[in-house]
Amino acid sequence: MIKRGLEELTCIKVDEGELCIDIDRLQEALCHSTSEIIYCIKKEQLCGIISVGDIFRGYGCKSIEINTKFTKLSSWNAIKAKKLFADFKNIHKIPIVDMDGRLLGDYSRWDDMRFLRRNKEKFQELAVAALNEKKYNISRYLKRYKEQNNDLMIAALDEREDVILVSPSYAGTEKSEIFKQLKSVFNILDLKCTEASKMEVLSYVNRKSIILFVDIDELKGTQAICGQTFNNKTAEIMTYQSFLLKGSRAITDIVADEFAVGEVLEQLQSLGVQCYTLSCRENINGYLRKYTDKQAIRLEGVSEEKRTEVRKEIAEDFYGELYTDEYWKEIMLMPFAAQNINGVNRLTDVNSKYLNVKNGERRTCNQPEQFDRTIYFFGPCIVIGNYVEDQHTIESFLQSILIDKGYQCRVVNCGCWVGPIDCGRIMETKFREGDVVIVYSYDKIFEGITDINIVDVADINNIPVEWSTDRLLHCNHKANKLYAEYIFEVIEENIKLPIWGGA
């Protein structure tokens, strides 16, 4: 969130009785000062707003109606503004007016400039990594399933793409300086870099180009100027921050490219492996926010590093009927460790009372010796079962359900602490037709892949905060049992289906 002064805003003066603004006039205002919101001023007072969304909803009309019902604050109050942004995801700007209703400035949800300021010295390094990120991830993650086409894909990505830098609104401002700096970086890299005005953007959106805007206000405002969104266009269209963050992720190798993840799951499904994602996203009832608010009260005064622990004062509520002081201490001392072999993360093998790992897989209790298919889980804490013994992981509970229901399925726990979605671990696994893959997605949604949201489970069962340390993902055996039951309900129809290709 940032505080913006009046000189940074896009404003239009309106006359008495004027209820709509001509689209040409709006586009002219956005060309002069590009933003996601336009403030309408009547007799020096703020009388209404028009958003980029209003312009798109009125597509084809000659004028756009002024919205006179909007959220505003009568004084600068950062705490109130942050709460409004947290409570209302569709609000991106909050205007501030004085006692006479005159516009003073606004609070903006987005603060691209802070990130860009912090990383000015690393622009070149991040730009190089961002330009090579997709190539890097394709070659690493898709080799098995793209064997024949991989070289062609890499060759295509080796072709240098045009970079289009869209000029920001004002010369001599910080945005203008950042624009010049990134332009010089591309020149140093000997890439074809073209400077374009906002009105020229449409001539590039269906080319194999990377189109970059200084910040999200510039991007959204330009969409309104052009009279169309940039969805489903050939070009990659993004802000400087989004572009440079791609480079940061590629350098640290923490986040797998979403393109690669989607491709992996798509290829698995084409081979007869049914894929699901597991997430912890807000649901339509707003349950996660309510749960988080309750947890925040419970965690008051607890240091950040202690919040994920099953502390002595919460241990009895957490473990319930299992609790003894000795049991709690032994679970907390389970000898978890991880290792990286050839770029793939896995748990280190161990043999102990409550934690057993073999070949990088945590023990799933009651696995059958004979089975028709295997259900594989990939992901971090919620998948591993950080806070419970072997028999109380989601996988062990699911295995028991499958046996009770008469299904010849084996459940395998491939959980490990990694950055979001370890494609390498998935890709080295030898799947068979009819197998099932369940991947914790870090709340990403992939087209054609069914998502299982544990927030829905918590909502349906009203899971108490005492069953977790700080988040729904860091939970006890009771929550794991409910998650396993819900997962079974979702996947049952698919595990009923015959395996046409045989084992």
C-alpha cells in the first residue's frame, strides 16, 4: 500500500448535472496520467469515480456513467486503509478528502515502486534470469514427457524476442527514471528493445513480444485507453515487478515455473494418471479469514519463530486424547531431515518410533502388498505430516479408508520441504496408468485439474483453532483424518474406474 498525492492522480473536472463522461475524454485523461481509477471533480469537490472496470463494462458506449457510490476516507489514516484493502479485495484505491470534500490524494493497494527501488542494482541480473526462466524450467522438468519435442521447444525459446517498453505518463519522475534504467539494461544485453506509447501498444500485443509496463496502474490504464483487455494475447504482458520477480525466482530456484507445472500435470493426465491439487485457499464463505482472525488472537505475544511449534501451553489441546508429556516431547523430537540428490528434494531415510522414512518416502501404515493402483502425495508440511506419527498422516488415514471400502490401492507419501511444487520429484516417479497424483499447489489453480481445498473441509467441520499451531496446514491427527475422508470422497469416482491398459 502506498500514499499518493494529488499530483499523482488522474482527475477530470465535471460540470453541474453531468452524470456521464465521454469515452474520448476519459482516454485523453488516461493518456496524460495513466491509472486504474479516474477521479471526477465538481466545484473542487470529489463527486465520483470511474474505474478501468467501469470502462470495460461500458464497452461500445460513447460515454461512461460516473459512480457516485464509492469508499473514501475523510482524513489520512493508514490503519483504516489497510483494513479496507484487507476486507474488500475489489477495492484498489481509497480517495482521501478534507472536511469540505476536496480531494487530497489516495491510498493505492499496489506499490511496485518499492520493489523496483530495492532492486535497482540487480536489474540486469534479474532481467537475464527472467528471459531464460521458461527455457530453464522446460529443460529441467519436461524432459521425460517432451523427449521428442524438447529440442524444438528449446530452439524456439532461444530466438530472441522483442522487448517493448511502454512509456510512463510523466517525464522527470521516478517512473521515468526506472523506465530509462531498464531500457539501458536491455540495450546492454543487445536485445531489440522498442519504446512505445500507450496508443501504440495494440500493434504489438499479437506478436511474439514481451511488453513491459512500469507498474500496474500504467498497465490497467493503458488497457482502458486501448479499449480492450490484454487477455489471451500472443505477447507476454506484465509489469516490471512481475518480470523481475520471474528472474528472482529462476535465480534462487525456489518456485517452479507455473508453465512447467501445468505441463507436467497435463502430460500425466494424458498418460492415464489422474491428477489433483491440494490447496488452502479462501472459500466463498470467507472461512479462512475468520479462522486466521481467531488464530491471531490466540497467537498474541508469541514470537514469530515459536508460532509453528506445538508449544507446551497448547500441546494438550493439540493432541487431545493422545496427550502425555512424554508423547508430546517424543513427537516434537522426531528426527526429520531432508536431502537434495541430483536437484531433487526428499526426506532422509530414518527408522524411529514415530517417524520412518525409506527411499525418501514417509511410511504409510497398512499399505497392501497387492494393489491395482497407487495414490501419490507430493508437497510440504501438510503432506509430510510434520506434527503427527506415521499412523496419523493424511496418507495413513486415507489408506485405512481404502482398505475398509475394499479398494486395492496403495498410498505413498512423497512429501518433503521444498519450494512450491517440486516438479523434479514428480518427474522421477514411475507412474502407471490408473495411478493418482495429489500435489499441494501453494494455492495455484491449473486448468483441467480438480482442486481439493482444505479450507472447505475446515469450514464444513468447523475445525477449531486448537487443532493447529498457527495455520490450517500445521495441524493435528484429528484434522488429518477429516482431510483424508474428504479427499477420499473427491477421488472415489476415479478409483472406481477400470484400468484399461492393465498394470
